[in-house]
Amino acid sequence: MVISLPAAADDDRLESLFDALEAAETPAQARRVAKDIEHEFSKSGSPAMDLLLKRGQDALETGDSRAAIEHLSALTDHAPDFAQGWHMRSVAYAREGLFGPALADIERALALRPRHYDAIYGLGVILEEVSQPDLAHEAFSRVLAIHPHHEDATKALERLGPESGGREL
């Protein structure tokens, strides 16, 4: 059984939130808007799918990546158009060192939500982990193009230094 979710139900709201995120003048303003965006990203449209997402996130918070993968796999099986499910499962896979499946899930999440800055950030983290600093630099730079005050992406670019970058993803 596949649950059909409303694809464009909140697109207007997200569009205005992304505009506000880009216009945010302070990190505090950006954090507030980003929290609203992340709330929108977490809406599956189904209480059952929301429960699977929560169980997966709870398992990640307790360090049980394998349980998270199980819950989030059920979520992606039943709600394949829900980008947050793919993103969160990519996080669980990455924590297990399963970078191939993590990258595949990031690709799926970004196909559904191209401005999912946390998925792009996760891509950068994996690229850095597999010794691709130029590509990681590009990913972190893309995060900052969407979310100019993303603290983790800023720190990652500082860590990589200016000598990284320049190759296309």
C-alpha cells in the first residue's frame, strides 16, 4: 500500500518561508524561519507516517541507527513522495557508514525537495567523509545559498578552507 500525499499543499507557504530565510538579517531570525521550514518538511499528511517519522527520529536520537533505518524504511515504502523520510533515512544510513544507500536517499530527497538544505548538508558531510573536499565544499556552499546563516555549513566551509572548491557536483 502506498499512501498518496498532497504534493503541493504547502508550496506557497514554503516559498514565502524560503524568501524570508534568504532575507534574514541575523542568525536568530534565520533560526526561527528555518524551524518553520523544517516543520513544513516534517508534515507527511498522514498520522501513521508522522508516527513512523517520529519513531525513526527518536531512534536516531538514542543512537539506534538500525532501528531508525527500519522505521524510516517503512516510511519510505508507504510514502515515497515524502522527502523528509528519505532525508532522515539517509542520516541513519550515514551513521552506520552505509554511504551508498545514504547518497541514494539524499538523491531521492533532493529530487522531491531541491532546496532541502539539511539533505544538501548531509551530502557535504558524506563527501567530506569519503575524501572529496572539493565536492563537499560545493555542497556546503549550496546550503549557504539557500540558508545563509546555516551554522554547520559555515563551520564546515571554515574547516575545509578556501583551497577546497571549484569542482562541479
